[in-house]
Amino acid sequence: MKQFTYIRATSVDDAVAACAAHRDAKFLGGGTNLVDLMKMGVEQPLHVIDITRVPLNKIEEHAGGVRIGALVPNSDAANHALIRERYPVLTEALLAGASPQLRNMATMGGNLMQRTRCYYFYDPTYAECNKRVPGSGCAALLGVNRLHAILGASPACIATHPSDMCVALAALEAVVQVQGPRGPRSIPMAEFHRLPGNTPQIDTNLQPGEMITAIDLPGLTFGRRAHYLKVRDRNSYAFALVSVAAVLDLDNQGTIREARIALGGVAHKPWRVPAAERSLQGQKAGEAAYTAAARRILAGAKGYSGNSFKIPLAERAIVRALNVAASKQV
């Protein structure tokens, strides 16, 4: 591990100022991803700013919805009464991620910032990784790519975003609150992460020196009819091959008033197609409508040598997630 200086911040202003004053600095929350990457030599910050003593660990009602502090542990958010009752898809997604020990340490803000688990990114002995070394190539294109993207990829990178939590946040249309040298601002979840394009080394639309302070969940009258489905190689502590966060609003006759569908394990960011969601409005809830929407969501999907199976798998997963969501009693 490369040597670095350690700075402990006790307020948001202190942390932002420390980051502005030190070139190549990283914020440290739970450290469950950053420390691993530093040990591997993938991340090599000159300065680490410990923000664990910054008071950002509350979950409270806010503006008709719920605000989750950036330093709330994943396990605390998953088990909080406000989240379990109003946003069960987020609880299900959080509990599907990692292990209990990691969920106890990992923070909500850190989960937003976690980086891909692409084998070639994680191992510096592989020279070709545009995300780690821009311009070097993408070894996954012709290599082992079973876990990789089928949507939104580019010739520069076919890695996927690994978070379960972020898929649920995308379906819930959460808003990320950040603060930086120019003050606070809000970033809708749909705009927080980036597709790879020609700059796969840039994961988010955060500006230099900005720090996540909270995640806002909007008031949602139909959030209880929801399901998070994670398809993976083993039943625990594995990243998604495909995951689906589905949220449905049905009338008393079973007609769909609104639908939210977000996919994980298939792209560089949580994947939503609002036009496909709108196509469900006014449709009778059922497999025919779900299948048609799934095919619209997956239009343009492209498989590689090891992951073409994800395309039919994703279609079936979308249909199943919607069926389970529709069956929930509210």
C-alpha cells in the first residue's frame, strides 16, 4: 500500500475544506471498498480524510419523504422502521448485498461510491483496463466477461456497477445531497452515475471535492407494493448476474397506474427505461404486459462471449419481479 497522510474531520465543512486543501484526497467512511482497493494498489490516494466522526448518521422524515445520512450503516438503514414500512424494496436490496459483517460497516454514501468488481480492474497485473489506466484498453472485451454489461457499454469498458442498494434507489427516484467547495447541491439518482463512454475512469457526476451528505427518498404512496430480485451464482455474498427493483401502483381492478423498474448487474449504472415503464400504464397487471415491457427495457442489449445468457435471464427476472411486487398485500 502506498503511503498516505491521514486527516480526521469532525464536520462537513472541515471535510470539504480538507479535500480542497489536499491534492488527490479520498473520503473514508466504512472503508469496505476503498481500503480493499488501496491494498490492491488500484486506489492510491495521497491523503485519506476520515469522516466517520462527521454527524451524518441519522434517518429522519424530511419534506414528505425520508432523509438518510450518508454515514448511516447499510444494516441500520435496512432495519429502520421508516425504511422497512415505506420503502421495502430498499430494505430487500440492502439485505441482498454483501454479508452481515460488511453491512454493519458499509455506509449509505460509500455504497453509492463503490467501484466495479470487474476482475481486470481489481488486478493491477492486468495492463489493459481503461477504468484503471485510461487508454490502455479493455481486457474484458475478449476475456472473461460473464459478469459484465449487456446494456450501455462502450468499446472502452463493459464493466457493471456492483451495488444492490443503488438499483433500489434508482427505482425510488432518490436524490443524492452533496456538499463541495461551491456549496450544497442535489443530484437525482438517474444523473448520479455515468455510462462509460470514452471516460470509464469517471464513475459519477460528482465535482472535485464534493462529499455525499445524505440520500433523500421522496414521499411515495405506492412504495409498499415492491420487490427486489437478485439472481446470482450462490445465495449469499455474491454480486448480481441480474437484479431487478420493481415498484407497482395498481388500482382495485388490477390495472397498472404506475410502474418503476430498475436493473442491476447489466450496465455501468442502474438501468431504467422510463418509456417502458410508461407503456405499462393502463395495462392489466399480468405476464403479457410485463413481458412486453421487459423486451422494451432490453432493446439494444448486447452480449459478449461469456454473458449473452444475461439477456433472456434479465427478461425473465423482470417478469418475475413484477409478478411478486403485484402480489404484495398493501
